[in-house]
Amino acid sequence: MIIEETRIKQLVCTILAEVGGRGLHVAKISRHVYNAVNTFFEPYDLDELHHVVLTFLRKNSKGYDAMFERVERGVYRLNPHSAQAAQLLLEFSDAEEEENTSAIQDDRQLMLF
């Protein structure tokens, strides 16, 4: 399987940012990543992808300022003490606000015509 670590990082961060502070089990994170990257022309094995995601989370959850934090056995979340995670959450909230404002502007344009 050839999938870049940056792509996995992007997907895992997006998933965990949407989940919030309670975290999510590795199996569910792996399933979301699998659904995001699996295509008809590039099929991936779920078990192999699960191993890659688990290894990625374990590697990036060591230390106080790590990007991810292990909440309990098999459950991970974005680390609230991490500067990288805080920046990611800010970027994620800004992107949501932009989507909401553009949707409101589109609705207003439809009302005017």
C-alpha cells in the first residue's frame, strides 16, 4: 500500500477535529480514512490501513506536546496542550465559518433574483 503520511495526517486531523474533545476509537478513525482514500481504481486493504493509522497515531502521541493524545485504550483525540493541534482547530473553525458565510451569501443572491 502506498499512501503518504501527510495524507493520513490530514485525514486523521480532520476527523479528530470534527469529533472534538471526547476522542474516537482507532477502528472508527481507520474506517473513516479507508472510506476517504479507497476508490475503484485504487483499492486498499482495511486491515493494512488500520495498521498504518494505528502506527501513525502511536508514533505521534508520545510526549506532552504531541499532536495527538491517547485518552484511553484505543481512543485518541487532538491534544489540547499541543500548539500544532490548537492551530489546526483554529484553521478548521475558520474554514467552517467561511463555508457558512458563503452559503448565506448564496441564499441571499437567490432571493434577490
